[in-house]
Amino acid sequence: VQGFYFVDGLLFARRIDRAGGPGARGYLADSARRLLWPWLLFSVGYAVARAAAERYGGVEPTALSQDGLSPAALLGSIWWSHAAPHLYFLPSLFLIRCAAVVIWPLLRAPAAVLLVVGTVALLAFRTVIEPGYFALVPHEGLDPLLHALGGMGFFVLGAGMWRLAGETGRLSAAWIIGPLILAGGS
């Protein structure tokens, strides 16, 4: 998933260079259509199917069946990605894109600055933000907000790689593969 954040940062920086900025309203509306609607539709469908499977003993019960498919249980299951664990990255990427629209002028910084900022963001996430977040919001599941906070560093690294490609005159596969290997190790 970190690779998606990285590539999205690379493409976002390219968009800034080609269009002069993100065109916030259209960019976020398009992002919501492409990311949030599929997430909501599939998550609700999965949660309802999971609740039915729980009710008839097909899978182990969770809050969905124990609370009688209450709105709170349904919303919790969707947000924490209990029924559909592979979908959490859609709202997290949307949150990253919302942040990117706010900080887009900063993403025009030189490659070295972006690469340092992205690396520091990842280190801060692992050492301070993630442990602090779990202390404040203990949970089971895949929290889109937590993953967005962690993914933002990869997004900035992607933007930095785009800047590096512009500064060096080429976008080499090595510039992309290296950070993706690092992303896989985190």
C-alpha cells in the first residue's frame, strides 16, 4: 500500500508541474468519486454480507451480529475495515489527497528538501505518531486516518522523486524501485 502512496505523490507532483496546481475542487471531487464511493459501496456490501454470515453461523460473530447490525456497529466495521480489510487504503489515500491540496505549494520544493521531509515524516510516524495514536485510540482493525498519517511520508517521497527526475533530467527506474523496496520493509 505504501507504494500506492508513493506513486500518488509522484503523480501529484507531476500534476502540479503540468497544470500549475491541483485545481482543488475538481481534484478532490474526482478523488471522492474514485476513492470514497467504491469504498463505501463495497464496505457496506461486505459488512451486510458479513452480518448475514455471522447470523447463520458461517463465520465468527463480531459487533455486527452482536449489536443486531446497529448503525454504530456498521459504521465501526466500515471504518476499521473489519469486513473488508483490503479497502482501508481508499479513504486513507483520500485523506492524503486532501492534505496535499493544502500543502501543494510546499511540494514544489527542491528534491533534496522533499526527500528529507518525507524521510523525517516516516521516522516521526514510526517513533512518535504511531505509538502515541495507539495510546490515544486503541483499536483493532486498519484505521484509515492512521494509515494516512503514515502514508503521507511516502507521498512526499514520491513528490521528491518527481522533483529529482526533473532536476537530473530523467526518471529512472532506480529512482522508483529504491524507495519502493524501502517502503516494503516498513
